[in-house]
Amino acid sequence: MHKLLITLAIGLTAAIIDVAPMLWQKMDRLFIASAFFVWLVLGLFIPKINFIANAFLNGVIVALLFVLPLSFLIYKFDSKGLPMVIITTIILGGAVGYFSKLLLG
């Protein structure tokens, strides 16, 4: 139970970081909700999936694979926003991987 709460807290933190600029820009609520839940779920999945030993890079890989199907929809609705989504995914995915390893061992 303790590990579940830690992973949820990490995912929630990443979600808030990702969603805050979206709220400031007054983006569509469904886009905001989608981004929020993607990071909440990634906070649960990244610590459980191990492609490589490096926690930061593992987080990046898992996050990019998770966001890949969404990228087609993002490109269709806002092609100029896709590079920012990829950059954010790399940064937050790596951070979730790093802090998951740091806090969960």
C-alpha cells in the first residue's frame, strides 16, 4: 500500500506539472483531463516496467511508448503542439523514472 501511494504521488506531481500550463492557456477540458490521467497512470506503470537499468532512460522509453498512440491525435488537432508534447514527455517520463527508483528502490 505504501508503494502504491508513492507511485500515485509521483504520477500526480507529474500530472500537475503537465496540466498547469494547459490550465493557464485555457485549453479544452478534455485535453487537460487526458493529460492528467496519462501521467497519473504512467506514475503507476513506469516503476513496474523495466526495459533498461537506467531509471531515467527507462522512464523516457515507457512514457514515449505510452504517448505514441496519442501523438497521432495530437498531431491531427494541433500539429504545432506535438514537439512540445514530446519534449514534456521526455522530461516528465525521465523524472518519474528517476524519482520512482529513488523513492522505491
